[in-house]
Amino acid sequence: MNETQVLVNTIIDALQEKKGKKIITLDLTKIETAICKYFVIAEGSSSTQVSALSDSVWDNVYETLKEKPLGAVGMKESQWIVMDYGTVMLHIFIPDIRSYYNLENLWADADITEIPDIV
């Protein structure tokens, strides 16, 4: 397993730990104009949960891989948080904002993998 896939899996584990929902990965490696190799997209039911999800990812990725995001935006409002790990970009939404921006459709050429929710 390569470093990028280990990062993706670590992010998914951190999201699931805090009950992130509707997690998907978009494999962008075959899209020449893509800004990274993978998107990970998830949602939380409220801005509080979105914030908790981003905190979980930040902490778990650092503890496991000693990596911090190159940048992170949206932390204050916690409606849509983007964390840039270079090869992987994480998007965490509240449901209404996710539905409005519909990144899955925007990057429809990507290989999409749905991660089952943990109940």
C-alpha cells in the first residue's frame, strides 16, 4: 500500500471514529487536471459534528503519520471544512452545503468508492 492510500485510510478511520456519514473517496489519479490524487468527502449532521470530524482527522493523521495539513479552511463556520494534505483533500460538509455543491457530480470522471456508514 502506498503512502497516499495509507493517508486516505487513516482519514477514513478518523471520520468513522466520530460517526462521519456518507463517506466517499474520489480517485482522481486518471484525471490529468486534478489538483490532487484523492478527494475524501464526508458529512456531519451539524456544524459541531463537522468540527469534531475535522479535529479527529487532524489528530489521528498527526499521531499516526506525523503529517499536518498544508492548509485548512472553514474551521470557524464548520459548514464546509477543507483540509489539504497535498495528495489528498478532505471535504467535510453539513448535508445542505454538500448537496448544493455536489462535488461528486463535479468530479464524475473520478472512480468513486462509497464507504459504509458505521452504525
